[in-house]
Amino acid sequence: MMLVPLRILTSVLAGFAVLSCLAAPTGFGARELEERQSSSMYTNVNLGTSTGASVHRASGVLYGVPNTQGQIPSSFYTDMGFNYLSAGGAQYTGATGWIYGGYTGRFQNVLSNYNTARTYGAQFILKMSDLWGADGTQGSDAIYPFDNNDWTEYDRFLTQFVADLKANGMSSNIKLLIWNEPDLTVFWTKGLARYLDTWSHTVNFLRSNLAGVPLAGPAMANMPSSSNTWWTSWLARIKADGTAPDVYTWHLEGSTSDVNDDLQTTQPAMVDLLNSYGLTIGEFIIDEYGNSGEQVPGGAAWWIARFERYNMSGLRGNWASGAALQDYLASLLGKSGSTYFANGEYQVYKYYASSMKGYRVATTGSTDRKMDSYAVVDSSLVRILVGGRQVTGTYMLQINSISSLGLPTSGTITVRTRQFSWSGSSGSVGAPTDLGTVDHTYSGNVLSFPIYQTDATTTWAFEFSY
């Protein structure tokens, strides 16, 4: 929905989120609201528990980078903390992949994307199945590895691929993702058994011919689960033949009402599965996160909080197609002519990476899983970013252990509020709106105030000095 930024605050703010910072901050009404709020509606910050420095774990993108070096100005990469890129030449104009004779063009696109990633110190995940040609646009005539019980064509592809990586110095700061979403027929039509054989064959080939380069997978569209045959069969296979990847990946792009589409469910589920199969618990990456509806300021902040809590890297999903797939930093930017501009969601990532400095502190999301927070403390300022997952309603932000900052256990804290607005993915939005400051009283070493979430897109940051 199209939102008008709240640059001028009046008494006619119906339909927009009005924060406690804009209302009477210390009166009975705020305390009364807190008392009647369900515990499921609280997101909590514990200032007394450090969780280490932030490395902006949610600042990766899927595709979204043009083939032309420098086309997107450098500040858009650096300001958002760009640190991961996944690509493989999918839907690149005029280059259809190995199976249709368009490998060379796709590889050159991959090389360009890799070089862009390295320019900004980002890691690169290379989707090998894109280079093969299985990017969702392949026809029913597409060939797949081991067609006609013969590895010859696939081995020709792997041999050329390895030679090109070596020739272009692409052996560091890269992870090779063997096949994207094999559990979806849009990318793989040959069934589970053939996929398992392809996985094992590819891992053995690469480790024999490209030793030391990390391998990633399985990049399933569905979450890890003991009831999912694709997952359990794959885990049994990699245990049996020693082909476990160096990095475990899967995707979280499902419904926001599905508790399985959440790190809070899938991270411990993956740990349990690996333990049950006697496999080493290595690095986890969600190389595609967020459905298209939650790619708004509130959704971005919610996902940021999740990735920081679980210390996992994430790359935001990309729901564009054709030429747009490889542009706009995965729908974080718009363009007028050849001039790029930031949208409202980009401003969340910019604040996250460029302003939220210092050390992280522990947070917990609301138990309904719809509101969350991410907080950092620097030498003189606390910053808290909150985010709702396509939700409306009144939530409470509770900030605990105030005294850990050297402040008294009761008193008054002046809180500044910044609003992140949304005008659509192609709508230009500037820096978050400064809504001013309000004095909040607190006691018992805890400060609480409500978040009035009256639309499903807008979100906020709160700041106070100590």
C-alpha cells in the first residue's frame, strides 16, 4: 500500500502508527496499557547481556546486481553493509546456460557479479544450476545430469566450470551451491533419487578437482524437518558417502503465518537433524529469505532481528524476473532514467549497517512471533530497531537492565523516535523521519512503552543517550 511519510504531525493521524513518543509519555494511560497487554505482545531488550559485535548478518542479496560494473553507485552497497551476493547468471539476457549453448555469456555475468562482490568485501555464493541452465525458464526439453544413465555431458560442464574458476582466480571468498531448490519441479524434474546421485557425483568431482573451495547446499525451498523425505534422504546420503557440504543452506520465503517459515523453528530443527544423523554442525546460511509481501520496512527489521539473534547470515529473496532480476539490489532501489534512488526498505538496511554501531545486546521477539527488535549500544547511545511481520496491533517494547549502562534503576529517559516509511518498491523515500523526543519515566530497572502498529509496513527506531 502507498503510505505518505509523516513529516508533519497533526491531530489527524488516523490510519498511521502513532508512537508512544508522540503521546503523553508518563501518565496513567501508558501504564494502564502495559498492564493489560498480553505477554505475547512484548518484544524485550536486555541491555545487560552483550551478544558481540554486529557484522550485519542480514545484509546479503540474491541477484540484484547489474552486469555492468559501477552501474549502481558504490554508496548504495557500502551504506547497507552489503556482505553477501548469490548469483549464477539466471535469466541473463542472451545467455541461456550450458544446456542451450549459452554458458559463456552466463559465466561472464557470474564473473562480473563476483568482481562486484569482491570490490565491496562481500562473499559470493555461485548457483551452479543457473549456469547449467535450470533457472526456472528452461523448457520441457531441458536435459539434466545423468540423462540416459550417462554423466558425460554433465562432466563436460563440470570440467569447463572448474577450469573457468581457476583461470579467473575465483577460488577465494566464494561458495559453490550445487543445485538451487531441487525439491521444486520448476528447477528439478528428475525426482529425489536422481538428485541424490547428482549431489554425490558433483561433490566428489569438485573436491577432487577444486580442493578447498567450500560447497553449499542443499538450498531446499522447504524447511529442514524429520517429516520431509527430501531432507531425510539427503541427510542419510551425505552421512553414508561423506559428501556433507561445508555450509548448510535452505530458504525461508513462505507464509508469514507459518511458524516453520522462521529461524526460531528452523535453526533448532536443523541442529536436531544433524545430531540425529551424526553429522557435524557447521555454518548455516539462509540464502533466500522473505516473501515479496514482507519486503517492506517492518518486515526487513523483523528479519534483521532474527538473523542477529541466531548469528546466521541471510540473503534477501528476489521476486523480480527478466532484466529486473539483475538490478535494483533485489528491489531495494528504484530508478529514474539511469539515476538510482533508495526506497523505504533500503533505508532500514542503511540505518542497520551505518548507524547501529557498537555491541549487540540480547533481545527476544513477541511470543506470537509477529514483532521483534534488534538493539546495539555504543559509547554513549542505545539504538533499538523494531519490526512487525505484516501485522497490526499494539505491542510493547520492554527495555530491561537500565542500570547496566550506569543509569539509576528509576528515573526519566529521553527517547528519540525515527520512522521508516514506505511508498512502494519503486517509491523514493529519504532518511527516516525524526519524530522528536519524549521523556519516559521508568522504575524497577525497566522502561516500557507501546508500539502502535496501525499499518503493516511502517517501522521505527528508538534512541536514547546514557
